[in-house]
Amino acid sequence: MRFQYAGAIVLLGLMTLGACSAPPPKEGRSRDANTPAGKLGQAAYKASVEVGKAGKVIGQKLDTAAHNAHEGWKEAARKDQNKKQSQ
């Protein structure tokens, strides 16, 4: 279930970053920043930056969780091996 949320966040971030990747022409940049569309674009950019940061944090947490799970599986295998040897 968590992987679905993480995937949705990453997908949303990539779509947002893709939409914001083309820079506007220099002559209209300052004039367009004060229009409602310019303000919406600034908000979308800020949201995409936050989504990128959240995606990075989620990726790190998933990496840590996968590492811990792998270590747990190795420990369980060692315990099972010790049980078999002692019997």
C-alpha cells in the first residue's frame, strides 16, 4: 500500500517537473510573474520542489526498510540453520 503512495508521489513530481522544464522567454518573465497565471506557475514550481524533496526522503526510507528486511531474513536463516544443526 505504501508503495502505491510513493509511486503516485514520484509520478506527480516527475509530471510537474516535466511541465516546468521549459524556461519562459526573458522579455516577458518579470511582466508575467504578477499575473494570476504567473502566480499559479510559481506555486506549481514550489510544489514540484517539495514533491521532489519528499520523493527523495521516501526513497531513502524505502532503501533503509529494504536493507533492514534483508538483514532480518539473513538472521532468521542463521537461526534456522542453528536449529537444524543442534537437532
